[in-house]
Amino acid sequence: MTEPQRIVVGGGHRLEGTIRVGGAKNSALKLMAATLLAEGTYRFANVPRITDVALMSDLLRATGSEVGWDESGPEPILEITVPGAIEPVAPYELVEQFRASIVVLGPMLARCGEARVALPGGDDFGPRPIDMHMRGLAELGADFETRHGYIHASAPNLLGARVLLEYPSVGATENLLMAAVLAKGTTVVDNAAREPEIADLCELLNKMGARIEGSGSSTLVIEGVEILHSADHTVIPDRIEAATYLAALGIAGGEVTVAGARHDHMAMLCQKFGEMGMRISPDADGIWAFAGTRLRSSDCSTLPYPGLATDFKPFLVAALATAEGVGIVTENVFSGRFRYVDELRRMGADIRTDSHHAVVRGVERLSGAPVKAHDIRAGAALVIAGLAAEGETVVAEAHHVARGYDDIAGKLNALGADIRLD
């Protein structure tokens, strides 16, 4: 996969038409990890063709699995064939590139009774400790030792237990789910994450023969089974990608249908854009939205689902940068996730940060400038901010954007944007 080095955005173009979202990155990667639980061939539809999927494919190949695309039908299908015995190791050279790789820990432990997983890397926006993952798995009987940059885990006999998460961590919930499905007895996970991607994982696991109740709620009850089998599945739409395009509309103005988007998966964000002056509603194709004038400022706080996702925040900050008035954005999920603010300031944005707050005073127009993407969502936020800038905005280190978006330039250009890859 060839990755762009720079994304060049020309400002001043309204957006009109229909844009289709792909499958959810944050779901596809976890579904791929779940295949390690059972031998057989899995077929996944609606998988995004992005860098992180390619990285997870390489990680699965390192375990002995075969991964490839079947393009013989009307849409590409990701096909994964898992052997009867896997190598329960996630090597450093792959894991250090993306944090989602930590979710192979649970299925490896459940399937093999052991795992050796490098400490994860990925986007740089503050510490995201995996202590909760390990504490939860320890409740099921796993032992851990960390040395030479690897987590060494062993669990010859996982046993069901009641686990109370101190925070509804998505990754910890996913690892617990995938370990508990093969544990002996019943596991109850309280204060579980409720994100749509968790429900998508539960659906696949149940197709594989797992017995999970409470999907979509904060309490998950998993009755362990002795064996699972392969299954086929269609990945849910990417609500983060959909949010990117809705924010782009708010910044550039126009009328857009985001085809395939699930309004029920992003109701709080749609409500927030409505408060800011966007007309927005679900329709038969996805989400329809219209932005005729400059948006109004609003205060925003990130929270676990169903609140505003932390991944939405860079897009909201970009939209507030040209909105009328002053908005305060509060980050309650991850520390250190305001690095892109300095890049927006280079474009003329009036933003002050203090700890986990950002005060955004909207300006009528931004100015094109050379900027740098520090992570996936920050990079996308800089791209859409460029839609409201005079002149050209050049986003360097665009490989970050390619990790989470399949042809963001082509999709926005189809709506009338002026974006090219260098």
C-alpha cells in the first residue's frame, strides 16, 4: 500500500452530493483479532482498505494465519484462514506501529494458554496504560510478567469471574470478552464499554458459537464454551469517518448525504452539530445534512459512549475554529490530545489550551499553511480545516491519515473539494 507523504488542500469550495463511509476501523481490527480464537476460514465484508488493516493482517500472518483479499465478487472480501495451531506471539516490529494490536492478547491466552505481546505503540496523544487489560485478565486466572518490552502472559486454565472495570475501557472490554468466551464457567464484566464496535464484536463471537448476553449494555455476561468455529461477518459503518465528513460540511458549507452512516451510532454528535446550526437528520441512505451559513459555537465534552467520542474532538475543534462565538472543549478520556492545536494556530485559529480544556474563539476564515499530522484523527482534522482556509494547506506526515481513511481525498473531491496527494 503506497502512502501519501503530503495532502494538499485548496480552500473555498462548498460540498455537494453523496459520500459513502466504509467499514469501521475500530471494529474491523478487533474482529480480525477474534479469528485467533478458532481454526477455520473467516470472510469479512465492508473492511476498509487502510494501513492499520494491513498491519493487523501482517500480525495475523505472524501467528501462522493466511490473510488475503477475495475480489471475485461485487465487493472485496477479507478472507482469513486460521490454522489448527497458532504461534501466540505478537512481534514488536508490528505492534509498535498501532495500539489496537494489544487486543490479540485475550484471544491468544484463551486459545493457547499463553501469549507474548510487545507493548503497543500507535498514535501519540498521551499514555493509555494497559493495566486494566491485565488486571481484568488476571481476575480470570492469567499471570503476567513484563520484560524486554514484551508482556509475557500465561493462563493454562482460564476461569469465569466477576470483573468490575474502574473505567469503561474499550480495549479492556474487548480483551476480556475474547478471553472469557473460552473460559470455564460464567464471566460478568461490569462497567463494560458500550461502543457500537463492542456490540459488533459480540455479534461475531456469538456467530462463532460464544454465549454472550448484554451486548450494548454496561454489563456483559459470558458463558464459556469449550470450542468455537469460524464465521462470516459484515463490519459496521465507521462512525468516526462519518463524523469527519459531517464536520467537513460544517466547515465548508453545502448539502451532503453521508451514505451508510448510522445516526443511532452517533446521535450525540448529530445533536451537537444541530446545536451549532447544521440541519441534520437520518434518511434511508444514511445521514443527510445541510450547512448554509457559518456555524455557531458550542461547548463540547468527550465522554465514553454514548457521549461524544474522543475521536470526534479534533473535528469539533476544527469546526469551532471558524464558528461564530467562543466554544470550550473538554477532554475527559485521554490526556495530551491537543497537540494538533498548534498546527491549527499556524492556520490562524484562535485557540488556547489549559490542561484538558481548549477555548476556541472562532475566526471568519483560516489561512492555508504547512502543518503536520501527529495522529490519524488530528491529520484528518487538519485536512478538513483546510477546506475553510484561504490558499493551500499542506498536511505533512499524511501516512497517519492513511492508517484510518480509505481515499479521503477522492471521497471529498467527489463532493467538490480540491485535494491532492503528494
